[in-house]
Amino acid sequence: MSWLEIHRGEAPLIVAFPHTGTDLADVEAQFVSPWLARKDADWWIDQLYDFAAGLGATTIRTALSRSVIDVNRDPSGASLYPGMATTELCPTTTFDNEPLYRDGNPGADEIARRRVAYFDPYHAAIEAEIARLRAIHSGIVLYDAHSIRSHVPRLFDGELPQFNIGTNGGTTCAPALAPAVEAACAATPWSQVTDGRFRGGWTTRHYGRPEQGVHAIQMELACRGYIDEPEVCDEAHWPTPYTEARAAPMRAALTRILTACLEFAGAPE
């Protein structure tokens, strides 16, 4: 499967990239525009974290756009945030509530097809890597890597904190992991929150089994920490380019954060 990218490391850390893809697969013609279908990608996050393999981490990435299928949503279709705005397993709108499809949204059969073709293999890969690393280590960390624009009024008020740590109320990992990540964030000049607007998506909630030695945590970055965010998010201005110089301070911070995860995994509660 050319759209599924796996790098296997031996350290007790998996870094997952569910939303960095831009491939529109066999449904591109159904979208209003390719740009809209790619607009809400976690832009450049896989590049931002490309040092993770050097730490011994396993990385799992789908090259598919989240508009084709969102592999971080509950496959049953149940909302992760009841009562709050969100997008579906196969999103029908952008974060800004712009319609994605030209001639009608995908029906149940099409959603089921995409789930079998893309969602299931992505999660089978995560399950396989968890099993492989748990055979080596008594505890591992699954770190789900994300980003989003700092201002998305449909989803949250005001400006999002820079670091948004998600543990679903402390249920997806042992109590020591979040403070270790928080401490690494606190060493930066940027803001942070734990279990705020983003408490962890389906990946974090589904795989977080601390009693079985699998400690899951989500990190949602505000994009302003590593790229410039335009005042107007239109096709002429978004996404802005990624440069090593602009991203360097954030990469240094994330290196410390992943190192904290590895140190935790060496002696979990």
C-alpha cells in the first residue's frame, strides 16, 4: 500500500501521523476543489517530526488526505466531542464549514468502502507495531502528532494554545506521562493546556491502555509555532511554506518532548 508509510524503530515510542497526507485517491473529482480537500491537513507535521526516527521511534503515516477518510475518527460515526462542532469519518465540510463535495456527500456504502480500503489497514498497522514493541518493552508510548491553525472560530473561541496535550482526562496513559510532557512544554516560551479543546482523538482513546503498558497521548500544535499563519486562509495564502530556519525552535522543543516520552517509557508507573 503506497499510501501507508511505516518506519520501524526499536525504541518504546510510536509517532503516528493521521492527517499529514494530501493524496485524494480515487475521489478527487468528487470534491469542489483539490485545495479545499487538502485545506485542513496537518501541514508539514511529518517534516517537523522527521527527527523522530533518529531517536529510535517507529513512525506510521497515511499519505491520504483526511478529506478522503479521517483515520482519527470513531469508525462507528459517533462524535468524539458530543455537542461540539467536529468533522465526520468522511468529512463533508472543511473546518470553516465549506462544503467539500460537488454533487452530494458520500453515502453509507462509499464510506464503508473507504473504511475497508484505508481506515482498517492504517489501524491494523498501529496494532501490529504496538504488539511488536510490547514484545520488547514493558511499556510504550503512542504519540499522535497533529496541528491546526491558531484561529478556527467554528471549532474554538479565540487563539488556541501552542501545545494542546490530550489524554482524555488522564485515562489514556499513566499519571506520570502528561506531567513529563507538560514540563518539556513549560521549558519553552509558548502556552500549553492539557485536555482542553482537544482531549485526544480516536487513536489516543482507542489505544490508550495504560494497564496493558500502552500509554497514548495526543499533541495538537498551533501552526504558528513552526510556520507563518496568514490573516486570510484562502488558496492564495494557505498553506504557507515550511522552512528549516522557521521551524528550528519548535523542532528543538519537540525533540525534548519526545525524549520525555522515551524516558517515561523506560520506567512507566
